[in-house]
Amino acid sequence: MKSGQDELANILREEFALTATEVKILGFLAKGFTRKEIGDNLHVSVHTVDTHLASAYRKLGARNEAEAIARILSRRLPSLSPNVLC
């Protein structure tokens, strides 16, 4: 499973120009961590987490967490047609 995570991280860095920190923070967010918990884990402030998230959202063309996760999933599941998910 680790290789799948590495593959997705590489896609996000290459296609969306996300930094390693932005990818890591999005990973924490996708796992349900709060911004404070993310900051505590990375030893940074909540403000720093928010700054990284704002940058990641901009690069992904997302307005919020839900849109960011949807864009990430669309890169992870590119071969599925929308009808398969319904």
C-alpha cells in the first residue's frame, strides 16, 4: 500500500506542483486530522497549516477541503467512469 501512496504523492507533485509538505498536510486532512492536530504533528502553527492548505487548494483548483479531496481522488481513480461511482 505504501507504494500506492508514494505513486499518488508523485502524481500530485508532478501534475499539480504541490510541495512535499502540502501533500503531507492533505494526507493528514484526508485521514480526518484537524488543523491543530496537523500542526502539532508537523511542529508548526495552525496558521502555517492554513497557509500550506491555501496554496494546495489554489494549485488543485479547489475552493475547499471537499473539492481538494475530490480532485485527488479523480487522479487516483482515473479509469473509472462517473457511472461506476453512482
